[in-house]
Amino acid sequence: MSVIKVQHISKHFGSLKAVDDLSFEVQTGQVFGFLGQNGSGKSTTIRMLLSLIHPSSGSIEIFGQSIEKNRAAILEQVGAIIERPDLYPYLSAKEHLQLFAKVRKQKITANAIDETLVKVGLANRANDKVQTFSLGMKQRLGIAIALVHNPSLIILDEPTNGLDPQGIADIRELIKKLAKEEGKTVFVSSHLLSEIEQVANQILIIHQGKKMVEGVTKELLDPQKRIVQIKTMDDAGTLQVIVAGSFSNYLLPRKEGIFLKIPTYEIPLLNESLIKAGVSLLGIETKNSLEDYFLQITSNA
Amino acid sequence: MWSLINVELYKIFRRPRTYIAFGAIAALIVVIQLGLKIDGNSYAAFLMKDINDTLTVDGKVLNGYLICYILLQLLLVHVPLLVALIAADMISGEANLGTLRLLFSTPYSRTHWVLAKFIAASVYTILLLIWLAFLALFVSMWVFGTDDLFLMKSNYVVLIQQNDVLWRYVGAFVFASFSLLTVTSLGFLMSSMANNSIGPIVGTMSAIVFFTILSTLNIPLFTVIKPYLFTTHMNNWKEFFDIKVNANNEAITGSVLNIPKIKTSLIVLSLHIILFVSASIIIIKKKDILS
Amino acid sequence: MNIKNYKKIVVVGGWFISSLIISLTTLAQTDPLIEKVAQKLALVNDYVAEGVMKTDVSFIKASLGKVKVYFKKPNLLKVKKEGGISLLPRGGVSLTINTLLNTKQYTTIAGGTQLLNGKNLTVIKLIPTDDNLDWVISTLWIDPIDALVYKTATTTKENGSYEITMQYGDYAKYGLASKIVFSFNTKDYKLPNGITLEFGDEDPAAKQKALKNKKGTIEITYNNYTINKGVPNTIF
């Protein structure tokens, strides 16, 4: 069952298209990696999921209900951090959780608050004011706020920002635990593939508001498969040849250029079939990993 | 809804800034009281120059009731600025801080939040007014004692018997709460339009100063628009201290000269409050939260 | 006429008359009618009177106030408002009494008779013989039948004139009035808006009223007198 179902959403700010015809689905229990450079439209998308921004077009369903129409019921089951961990400097970690516990319809016990603080590793700083916190500690508190009401969908926007390596590892473990042990659905965004690829079982790459690629992490990162870019004199014609042929399954959706994720041993066969089809081939470049691919598409821009 | 109001009040009263206004009012009042305690008689003599030419005024003119009136006259011009400090920060301050997105991604609607914030800001405003009343009225009554209220207005003098004064202050403070809530709602409106606190605070203060100047200038051009300015109506708490006289020019104890004027002002102020708060809600509902 | 003129002016009431007359009795050459008045007043050594004071000045809005008036021979007098602020004619009460009491040098002139409120009153004028005195002339309207003073009018050198009228009731036999009205001229009253901080629209009715009536009165209606029961000096 899909927890999040986004269909053709776009958001314009004046002439700027922040999100452009984006569609995806997140299934129950998944850790969904939402990957993109800074300014690629990640946060705008997340804000639309939380009804902080009204989409210019398209629809968003969470738990099978429209976010526009059933906002309150949906958000009762959602916990989120959005971009920077902005908090009240004059309140302590515990006071933050108490405060946000109050704005939930369900009763949240003092115990639950303490447990959440332990979960994010802030138990020993529970009563310290946030103004004394490092960025990493604020990030942990932000996550605690997202978790305190035990939501079934957790949306984490760049949760490891500002954390030290140990902190990053901790959060990674936490995300895995939430999904595996507690059966929660986690939607996590980042601009670093290295972070996402270790936790997410599904990855979507967004660039300039458009979906670049989406797939199961294992497959996208399969060491047996390589990403190749086919350079030709006539991309459109070549694309038709590939779509019609037996390599169509390997095709990666791209705005420009032709990319395939293909087992290494099939690359010569691909070469051969293209030449047979009369494609004026300039070359086939192989990329080593999804990282390369991510860097490629994002630096292309 | 109650929990939201609770949360907002909690935030207001945990912030050091909140107490600036309480401190400022206390400081202003104590300074004025001290000045009047030491040198009040010469001030009273100055005010009564014309009267003393005709009559001898026997009794404690400079009593707690008059001191309170003087304080209100001076302070009710400035308190709106202190109210703006908090009210104009209620939404924009959180937008600036980045916490607004946390609030607006909770199950409560933006309308709920805006109303909760307005109610919390109103509670703050009323508490400020109660603080003002306590210091200006009760402390003055304690320090200066009580007697009849001998009020020197621009064109005439009103002598109100001391047992006829206190309820007028209750009326005046209730009226003043409407005045200040108008300021609260104006600050709130400005706050809903910005993502930083300085703009709305300065904007609200400027608007009050600007309209107050228009309200006080007796220039024919401005007298046309005066009745429509909320600042004109804000000062009408003074109407509680004007008294009716009968055909024999005897003041009627317990009467208020111009009740319709008070009613009109209360209606105008209430309409402003409703208008400003509704506009805030509409603006916030339509807004994309980008902060 | 300017009201500054009331600096040393005289006063409120029956006590004024009583004091005046008492002082007159010490003089040898007086009009026989004044002598008769004085004899009546000599019966009173002291009194405490309760009354209601009304202030009627165009620019003052005041309600009726209860007052107590204390008198003691020869010239002690005090008007006290029961808890509150009272407005009394400029100059103070005792000063004005003194002014007249000290007027030991004057002559009386018969001024004939005059009809006042249906009564045929004998008019007697007092003219001071001492040039240093502030007042120039004082006129008394006296009823020759009951020997009561119904009206006085005094003109001062610098401070204009004032008038006191009296009505009598139960205490007429002591020469004590049941109601006295003190009339005086008022000066314009105006405080700048900058001081009163009143910036609203000016009340045209109030303005008009201020222009209409330039005469102010303070009247005291006595309910009862407690006569010759002793009044401690500490009151005054």
C-alpha cells in the first residue's frame, strides 16, 4: 500500500519552476531516499507534502487521503523535520518536546518524551536551553520532535546536516531501526548519495524540479551493472531503437542524453546491436557507480 | 484550541522580551509618581492658575485618582508601542526563527494557530493593562491617597465625587483594552505579512504614530478623515470622566456625558479588530510557508 | 471685570453678616437699625451648621456637596466639605471676615428703602474712613421689621464687587440664614490642548456655554444649626 502518492505536482514561484511535474509513490515500511542537490526542489516538495506550500498543480495523497482535504487527520500521523533545525532558543530540549506534545490530539506521556530524548541521544542535555546547543544537537532535537508523537510516516529533510561522523552513523541506525523494528515509513532527503544509499531501499533523484531517476537502491547500486551513456549524432533516433529493442529495460529516464544501467557483459552486445541498427555512434562511456551518475546529472546542469 | 493558546502563552512568557514592556511601564509610572510626589504641587498650581484667580480649591487635588488620570493620559499613547513589540512579532518572529513551519505542520489548521496566537497576544495585552492599572491606579491611591477627582479639561473643570470615580476607571480600563487590542490586531496583521520581526514592529509603531498625529492635528483637511481613524477613537476612554449636568448646572453623580460617543468608539474599534484579525487569517491561509 | 479682583474678598454667608454686625456693635455711632441687627446676632457665641453647597460656575461641573460650617466669636469661621474637594470664593473665608472686622472706621449713610423680593428693605451704606482699607463701599439691605440682612453688596478698590443674598428660616431669630448665595464674576478658563492632551473635537456646546454666563455663584443651603454648644479652636 502506498503511504505517499504524488501525482504530477508542480510549483511555480513567479517564473521559477521549483518543482516540475513530479510523480512518485512511497510504500508502507519503505525508507525512501529523496536525493537532489541544494535548490533542486527537495524542500519545496517536502513542504508540499506537509501542506506548508500549496502546489500550483497536481495532487498529493498521504495514507490514501488528499492532504488538502484531510490535512489534520494525515498530519496527526506524520512527523517531520524541514531543512534547518530551527527551534526556540529560550526553551530546553525537554520543553520543546512537551510543547509539541501538547499540539497533538493524542495524549503523550512524560515517559514517551523521556524515551524519545534517549532515542536521539539527548537525555543528558534534556534540561539545557537550546541556545547552548550545537547544530548537531539541534538536529537531534528536531528529529525528536518529529518522533515524539510516534507517527507512522516520518519525513526527514537533510537529517544529518551538521552532524559529526558518529552522529551521522547514529541517525542512520535510527532510521533503519524505525523502519525495520517499528515498521515506520521514512521519507528522507539528502544532497549526499553516500548517506541515502546506506539507508534507503528506494531512491529518487530530483534535479531542477524534475525527476531524473527512480528505482530500487539495490538495483541502482548493483556492482554487476554499469551505467553507460550513449553518445550519438541523433539521440532521438537512437532512443527509438533502444526502446524498440531488448535493452529497453535498462534505460534510465533522463532529460538529456541516453543513459542505461546495464550488466557489464552486455555492453558489447549493446554496441553491436546499435551499429547493426545503423546508429551513428560517437561512443559509449561507462560510469562506475550511481554516485558518478548523480554527479554527472547534477553537474551537467 | 485551548492547548494551542496554552502553548502560545507559554512561549510569550518564557521570552525575556515580554518583560521589557512590564519593566518599561513600571519604570515610567514610578518616575512620574516620584516626580509628582516631590514636585506635584507646583504642577497642580500651574494647572490651576486660571481657577485660582476665581476660587480657592480646598482639599487634596493631587490625589491618587488625579495621578492615575495623568498617568493614563501620558501612557496610553506609549503603551501601544510596547504592545506592538510583542503583537507584531507573533507570526513574523516565528517565520524569522523558522519555527512557524513546525507549528503549521501540526494537525491544527493555520486558522487555529492564528487565532490562538491572537488570543495569546491579547492576553498579554490585557495583562499589560492590568499591570498598568495596578501601578497607575492602586499604587497611586496608596501613595497619594484618595479624594474627589478634580479634572482640569481644556475648556472646563469636572469635579467628580470620590465615590463616583472608581467605576469610571473600570470603564476606562475596559475601553482601553479595546484600544490596545486594536493595536494588537494591527500588529498581528503586519506580522502576518512579513518574515522578519523588525518590519512589522516598526510598521505598527509608525502607523500608530502617524495616525495619532493625524488625529491630534486640528487641520480642516484632516478633520474630515479623523472619525475614520482608529487612533481618534482610542483616546475616548476619557469620556468616562465627563459628567452630565442638570438645568441648574449641578453635576449628576454617576452620569456619563456622552455615552453614544463611547459606544461608537467601541464599535469602531471592535470592527477594526475583526477586520485586522480576519485579514491576518486570510493572508496566512493563502501563504506558502517558505521560511 | 477681572476676577483677580477677588483677592481679598469677602465671603459666604450669614456668618459674614454676623461677624460684620458683631463688629459694628462695638462702635458707638451706628444706625439704630444696625444696632438692632447686632443685638440679635450677639445671641450667638458659636455654631456648627450642616448644609449643602452648590457651585454654579459656567466652566465647572460639580455636584452638590455636603458641608459643615463652623463659627466662633468674634471672627473664626471655617467651611469644611465632608470628604472631598471644595471650591470656595477666592481669598479665603477668615481673611475676608477680618477685612471687614478690622474696619473700625467708617460712617453710615441711609440709602432709603428698596423693594426686594416683595420686601420693603432699608438700605444702609457703609463707607470706610480709613484710606488704607481695600473696600470702598458696602451696602446692606435690611428688613426693618425683623432686623434681618437680606443682601449685601461690596465694592473693593482693586477687586471689583461681590454680592451676597440671604434667605431666612427656622434660625431667623438668631439672624442666621437658611440659605446664602455668594455671587462673583468669573474669568475665562482655558488650558491648552498640549497640557490636557485632549485632541478630540471641541465641544461647541461647552464653548458657547462658557461665553454665555460670566457670573458664578456658590450657594449654601443650611439644614440645621447647633448653636452655642461650643466649638473647639482646633477646628479653625
